[in-house]
Amino acid sequence: MKLVSLFDDFLKDTVNLNKTRIDLLEASIPALKSFVRASGWQPKVRTFVEQGSWAHETIIRPVDGKEFDADLLVVVDPVDGWTAAEYVESLGRAFSSSKTYEDKTKTCDYCVTITYAGDRRIDLAPCVVGRLWDGSMEVCNRKGSFERTEPVEYTDWMKERNAYSGNNSFRKVTRLVKYLRDIKQTFTCPSVLLTTLLGNEIQWFEKGNDEFADVPTTLKTLMGRLDDRLRIYSTRPTVTNPKLPSEDFSPLFGTDEQYSNFRTVIARYRKCIDEAHATEGRRESIKAWQKVFGTDFAKGDLVKAAAGLTENTGTSLVGRFLDSTAAHLGGIVDLVRDYGLSILPASFARPAHMQAPRWSSVSQPADIAVSAEWRSASHAEVGRPVAVGQLLRPQGGLYFRATLVDGTPVPPEYYVEWRITNTGAVAMSANAGRGGFEVSNKSKGRWETLLYRGIHMAEAFVVRRSDDLLVGVSKPFYVVIE
């Protein structure tokens, strides 16, 4: 099924950057423009041009809760004798010497990045106009030379593709595929390359075509066509900038192995999307789309359905699998898989065997962030990020880290203890149900193996060393083991 309204909700509630953050972004821009013009920076500023996902209206909400980024070109006249590096480095010095921006500034290869901690990053990239000929535009590579660019024309091309698809569906599908890339982390593909690949699959004569009737159908069409095209090329194909033929985006694929992986993964997602689009029955179709986008797709719809699922006795299905000892039956895992963590009652997070903190506490402990990474073994150096409530197999383990909410480490004058709580019949019988406090057993966090089917919790407590005062607490990080 197409489930058009559920795609609209998913975009609005999960994928799209929310209006509050867009408003914050747009509120920052006038101050940055004013600063550049008044800073004494030598190049004469002609104008500022939005570019990238912000200009294309394909910017998405970061899936990891971190900053989102936006690109702003600073269009300037050339300065005689200046190298490309001088434009970038001198703009960086102007910002870093400012009291307002000194702690927010980082000078990169092409731009100066201003970071508003925990919320947004704005990249200001010098763009020299008229150095080669009247109207020519070049961005500045700090480690190389001037590079031709056509940002306005590329944005117009993107808008043109969107008009051909109708109903703003090309923009929406681009956001969905970027979300898929970020949430699954199974392939890499920079946004400009991904946008170009998808846009190349829409032609002017297809305006009003049934293959672009709505968002899920456009997604099916474009992913199918992209898969068909990639099948032609066993090695990286040339992907020309549609408005600058001399620019080839194909190096952005990365290595041959990365391109091969991208090709394989697109084929796999194409198959899943085709199956979900063809699946009959609302609940079955939702579950098929969740295989593509995860359990945040249509979660509100399924929660409503779960609330109505009762036995003849009137006992809820959730209640049927729970009891007061937290030795719940394994079926609760299946319900959470199908309907999400929101179906769990509030009491689930505070089972009777969970120990209370032993420290005195400030009146309002600070929020602490917990992240987790799956690793094959405790000595493994690399792994993959895991989301709260993500369904996991009973193999390997999780490496938990606690940080302040802006991502900075817990200061050395504080220590972290972890409350690790098991639930589920198997875990409770195996070890009487863990619910106490543990010290960090890795240099910067806590390692826990994945053993018992159930829904378990990890919480971080930050305590001041000098007086054992509890100053920070995290929300439970739910670990769901099938």
C-alpha cells in the first residue's frame, strides 16, 4: 500500500527539520552577514547565496540529535595577488578574533564553520566572482586552488526536477533517501551526489506522469530507476554536474569498494520498497515500510492500533505479557518490535528490583546524554551506533558512553556510575534481575554483553568526586534483545 498520509506524517514528525530550528537558522544569518560586512575583511562583498540542502529545501533533521548544517556562500570581488587559501584563512581570522564568534569558529578547507553547540552549524564559504571572466564563480580550496562553481544554476536545476515530479515529491523523496542513508548507515553518498543521481532520473516530458503521482510512488520510481542505472556500471560512472559539465561528482562515491557497496545496498532497498508498495493490508504494509525506514515510520498509527488490541476479557495484550516482578514473557519484545517503546506503561521503567541512587542529590540534576555502540567483543576497537529501542540479536555487546547534552565529556572532577537493569523471564531467572549500580569498566564508558531476550535499561549517574553529590542523570537507554 502507498499509505500517502502516513508518509506525510513521517516527513513532518521525523524526517523534516522542524520549523523552530529553521527559524533559529534564519535568525542567525543576518548577524553573520552584518559581521562579515563590518569586520574589515579585505575582499569587497557583493552578496550572499544560500546553497546545498538549505537552498534546495532538502535539509533533514539529524538522526543523532546533533547539529544540522547549512551552507552560505560569501560572494566577493577578487583581490589582486591573493591565493585561494588567503580568502578562507583571512575570513577565519576575522571570526576567530571576534569575542562573539571566537569559541564557535573553525577554519576548514573551503569554508569557515560557525557552530552553535548542540543545534546548528553554518558554513560560510568565500566565492570569488569575475576572476576568470565577467560572471565566473569560484570557490576557494585552502589546500589547492580556485574551483569553478554554479550554485544558483544547480539550485534552479533541482527546483526544475521538483516541478517535473509534481506535488513537491522530488524534494520529499530526496529527504527520505537522505534519512535512509543516515539512519541505516549502510552506505555513504554525499548529498549533492545523491540529489544529482535521483534528479537525473526525472525528465521534462514526464510531468504529470502516474509514476510520480505521490511520494511513495515517486520513491519507488526513482529508486527503481537508480538501481537499473547502477546495474549498468560495475565501476564508478561519471556523474556530471548538470550545470557545470567540467565538474564530475563521481569521486564523491569514495573508493571502488564504497561504490560497489552503494550499488548493492540500493538494489536491496529497491526490492524492499517495491515489496512495501505492493503489500496489501494496512498493518502488513506498515510493517513492510518499517523494514525500510525503521519503527519511527507510522509509529503513532501502530500505537493507536496497539491500544485497541484487547482480548475478550478486556486485558490488554501488553498487560498479558507483564507482571509485577519484571519477569515478563518474551512476547513483549515482539510487541515493542511491532509498535515501539511507547506502548510500555510508565511503571515498566521502575521495576521493584531496581535500586535507588545512594547519593544525596541537587534539587534538579542536569540531563546527561547516553549513546551506545554495538561491538563484536569488548576488545573490539570499532563498531556501529545503536539507537534507543533498536532490536538487537543476543551476540556481541554494547559500549555505553555518557556525555553532557552538548556532546562534551563529563569533566574529570566528576565520576559516572551506571544503573544496569534487566527484565524478562530468562534474565530474571539467570541472575535474579540486575538493577544495581556498576562502575565504568572501559576507559570512557560501560561494556555490557547482549545475552538475554527482553527489554533492558542502562542509565548514567554523574556524581561530584569532592562530596559525592549527584548532579546529573540520564534517561533510560532501552536495549531490546530478540
